[in-house]
Amino acid sequence: MVTLEQVPASRRVLVLDGLPGGWLRPGWEVVPQSGGGLDRRLAAAFAAVAGPVPALLVGMDTPQLAARTLAEPLSAAARADVDAWFGPATDGGFWAFGLARPEARLAAALLHGVPMSAPTTGAALRTRLSEAGLRVRDLPELTDVDTPATADAVAAAAPGTRFTAAWRAARVHSAPRADSAAVL
């Protein structure tokens, strides 16, 4: 959230399943997450913010994301001939997806039925964007943190981040101690 606060935006919306806690920073509007599969929840998120202002949906599992990664591609000058943004993930999915003019019907047409959390998710969405005739600006490929191995990879790629410090601390606390014994 802190990174996204550094990117100019007219509105910041957190689509959340449940109630926000004390961790919610000022300036964020909370919209309840809808039901259904991830394809339907993502489409509903765009429907909730439909209007003339661009909307970029960013996953919460790319802690190495830097504000500069989004600032230029989303700037007014860079978005003149763009209908959508697509941020591919190394696992075949995507970490960001945006629409210059978010509309409920367009989001549903693009997202409903896309197989989520599969190695083909990103390719399927990218195909739909192309078939819809949308001009797409690609964002850099990032690694989603879904497993300890991907957390290690992100920590290595972003050594000075809060995520890396927290991940290393968690690894130290969960590692077996030298004086531990295992019973087999």
C-alpha cells in the first residue's frame, strides 16, 4: 500500500474480503470483495470503480514493486494511446491489470472464464485483450510471492525492502535450531 501511495492517483480503493484493521492507512476507500471465483471478483472490482478515470488493479503479492515501475506508464502523457495495462508474472499469471476506461461489461468480457492461478492465466487474459482490439501497454514482469521459493527469489531481487527484512526474520525464527532434535 505504501508503494501505491507514491503513485499519483485520484482515488485509492482497496477491494477487501472482511473488515479493515488498524493497518489501513488514511486515504484508502474500502470496497467489499464480491463472491465467486477470482475471475468474477476481479471483474467486480473494476465494476466498483467504473468511470472515466483509469483503474489499475495490483495484486498484493508483489512486494518488490517500486512506485517508479508504475509512475511513468500511468502518467497522463504515457496513457494517451493506451486502453489497458498488463503486468505479467513469472509464473504465467499477472500481477497488474488496468483499464483506461473501466466498464463493468468490458471487465466481465475480459475476465469471466479466464482460468486463474494457472500457468496460462496471463496468456489467456493477454489473448482476450488482443481479441478485444485494445491497445495494451505492458508493464515489467514481476514474481508473485506464492511459495517460500518465490519469497526467497523476491527477497534476493529486492534486498533493501521491508519485505526482505521481514522474510529473513521469519526464516530465522522458523529454522530448526542447532541444538534441536528430531524424533523419527
